[in-house]
Amino acid sequence: VRAFHRVRRALRPFQFAMRNAGFESRKLNIGPAAAVYAWACGMAWEDVTAYSESSDGDLVMLMLRTADNLRHVQALGDAFPVAAKTAREAVDLLFRDPVMPEPEE
């Protein structure tokens, strides 16, 4: 939550500039990030769906899109090795059943 608030504060000047230029500026929603974080920390799927008030399909898509974005960060390993390593670890935390079912033998 603290990190979310730091990001929101850091983006305020940008949001004001966007509004002043006539563009829409939406409020940041912590819900999706909190759901991804809870899942990555090992919370049970049923608890994440209840906590986030989202459907199974919506949450799976959120996890897959997040993992896809993290894969792009992984590809930046030459320029940002720490970020790439962290992204790789995060993808591993997201890919567990039911997001990625166990392979059948």
C-alpha cells in the first residue's frame, strides 16, 4: 500500500499536466495490483477471487497480462539486470494452478 501511495504521489504532477492540457486523467486503482500481489505471495485462488471480487476468468487474464508485461522486462536483462531477474522471479510466482495448470502426465 505504501508503494502504491508513493507511485500515486509521484504521478500527480503528470496528472495535473494532462488535465491542464485537456486530457482525461483517471484515478489509479490499487485493486488489480493488490490481487496480483496476493496471488504472487501465495494466497489461495479462492481467497484472491473473494478478496478482489473478480471472476475466475478476469483474474486469470489479469495474471496472464501481468506475466506478459513482466516478460518484456525480462528481455531487458543487458540494460537492467536486477529488474530482469526480479521480473523472471515474479513470472514464476504467477504461473501456478489455476493460472497455468499442472501438465498432465
